[in-house]
Amino acid sequence: MSKNNFLQREFYDRPALTVARELLGKYLVRLEDGQRLAGIILETEAYCGEEDLGCHCRAGRTARTQVMYGPPGHAYVYFTYGIHWMLNFVVESEGNPAAILIRSIEPLQGMEVISARRGSQPMQKWTDGPAKICQALNIDNRFNGVDLCAEDGVLIVEDAEPVPESYVKTGPRVGLNSVPEPWKSVPWRFQISRIKH
DNA sequence: AGCACGATTAACT
DNA sequence: GTTAATCGTGCTC
């Protein structure tokens, strides 16, 4: 897990569903004041372009969505419900807006810091939701547009062994209550199930 | 300038 | 299962 095997721009410059699937099992790493906070990515969701009525890009290019129209391998961080931040990765080629929401990680490093921020909850619930990840890793609007592929980046994803297909579960994306079909139900959510087959 | 609502969470009953 | 918390964003007037 050294800094020379973190995912490069080519990884993100691919179809959103491919990237969402392959991000499973990789290490999300947040460098905060020289301290490493890291966890295994367990769950992702793909949001794919202006045609996807579940994606913020359905509104076209706006102040909020412009980072998704930029080059891949950057963070898209937005605010919702008046309280919560959400971490996404911009994917696909420039001008082709799409993003991957990071929904759940299993914390590995920086447990003291994460505990200080999430310790009021049982450990299992420290980073098992998109807003919880941002709370645990201290991610907010300052990270919108941050380059995930910079040499001295503060937010990177490190490579890891591919997760076998039999460990991966797919399903509809969460929370799209007023989104019309088929977008509401397309199986663009990916997660590592802990059950072997 | 005003308004309705959301890619959620935690604390309720 | 239900609901309050809380404000940026995009849309309408």
C-alpha cells in the first residue's frame, strides 16, 4: 500500500458501470496532516450522464455539476439534506458527465481519528453510509474538484486485488424516491457481499 | 427573491 | 416504521 500504486487517470476514464464495479475492494486513502485514514471500498453507485434522470447531470451543466463535465479522476463532493456531504469520483472522458458515489467502506487505518468523529456509534456503523464516510474522513466542499491522481494528493485510491464476481452483489440505487423508471430501478449499485458461493 | 426538495442519518415509537 | 434536522441548488415568478 504505497503511494506508487494508486489508481491513475486511465482507471477512471472508462464507462461508469465498469469503474463502479472495479472500485470494490480498492483502498480509499485520505491524507490529513500527514496522517493516513484509509478503508476498503465496499459499496458504490454509478450515475451516468444527462440521460440518467437519477444523476444530477439531468439538469445539464450548472455550477454544481460542472466538475462532472471535466476530466475523470477528480472528486465530486456535494451537500444534501441540509447536513450531509457526499463523496463521488468523476469518471468517463471530459465532456461526458458521470460519477461514482462511494457509499460504504471498511475502515483500516486512522482508527483513532475516525473513532473520535464516529465513536458515538458502534464500530460497524462508522463508515457504512455515504455521509458517514465524509464525516469520518473530514471531507466537505473543500474537496470538490480535487484531483485524485495528483502526486501529492490528499485523496487517492490505491490498487488492490480484484474482487471475484461471486462476491459482488448488484441492485437498484438507494434513495431515488422521486426518480422515474427505468432509472429508479436499474441495478447500478455494487457491493461486496461477505457470503462466499 | 422566493420556494420546494434532496444520491441521508440518528433518534425516536 | 416514522420523522426532524437543515441549507445549497435549480427552478419559477
